[in-house]
Amino acid sequence: MRNDNGAPFASVGLGGISKLSAWLIKLWIIPERIEPGHPEQNPRHERMHRCLKEETTRPPKANLKQQQKAFDYFMKEYNTERPHEALDFAEPASYYSISNRIYPDKLPEIEYGPCYVVRQVRSNGDIKWRGVQIYVHKALIGERVGLRQISDTQWLVMFSFYPLGILDERTTKITSFTKKVAEKV
């Protein structure tokens, strides 16, 4: 799922993870983020936001009820009445279909392979590692993370299939997983 780097899809914390992106990962939905400051990497979404602001907030409505009514009208018109050039001048609703994917009643527990050491994220966002508390992220409170050794002193920290960062045992800090970090792994 492609999105920008803002709430609720992302955070400034480790791996850019948020409560919502953690939930998506547990459903095996891959969060794909555009580069910060590059809205051109997600133009359809940015265009929708521009239209939404122009048509519903300028001028702002007198109260929340009227503002919600403006949003509801926009959603109906944007999706069912307004033709979109990117869709060959069809309406988005004409392309919509219900997903065949079954939504589970309960999200499955994340399993890690035998080469991982598993730690539960505590109520303060920390894990305990060799007697030291190391901050991971509050969005992962109650979740299990897996650590896989990649060098004598470094461990790859994963949440399911999603890389969060690299734990350096010398500094007891986790460096957020970025393209630059990924090249070293």
C-alpha cells in the first residue's frame, strides 16, 4: 500500500512504523512509502487531496456537522459521478470490486524462523536485550520482534517480514532501517 510518510500510515520512529502500518503488516500488506518531500511519487493521491481541500475547506463550513456533510458529498461525487482522466474518463466506482481476500476474525501471531531471537515489546516500547532495555517503538507495544545476527555485534531487527533497523550491541541503539543501511546488510 503506497502512502506518504505522515500519520496515520507512518511515524518518525524506528522503521517509520505506526500502529496502522503494524496492523497492515500483520495482514501481510506491505507499506510502501514515497521518499520524504517527493509528492510526485504518488500523484493520484496528491491530486485527490488537492481537490478535497479546494472543494470542502475553502471556505471552511460553520460547524462540524456541515463540514462532514461537505466531505460526504465530495466522496460521493468524486467516486461515483466525476470522470477521471487516469481512468479513461470513467468513475472510480465503476472499477471498484470487493476484495476476495478474507479478513480474519483474529490476526495471526507472527512467527519467526529458528535463526531469530524473539523479544516482546514491553509497555514502554522497549525490549530487554542481554540485561539492557532498548527502545524499539510504542506502536509495537505487546508485539513480538525478531532479531537475526548479521555480524559479531549487529542484529537485524524485524517486525514480521518488515525490517525495522539494526541493533548495535556496542552502543545498545537501533539504527532505523533505510536504503543506506540495507546496502550494508
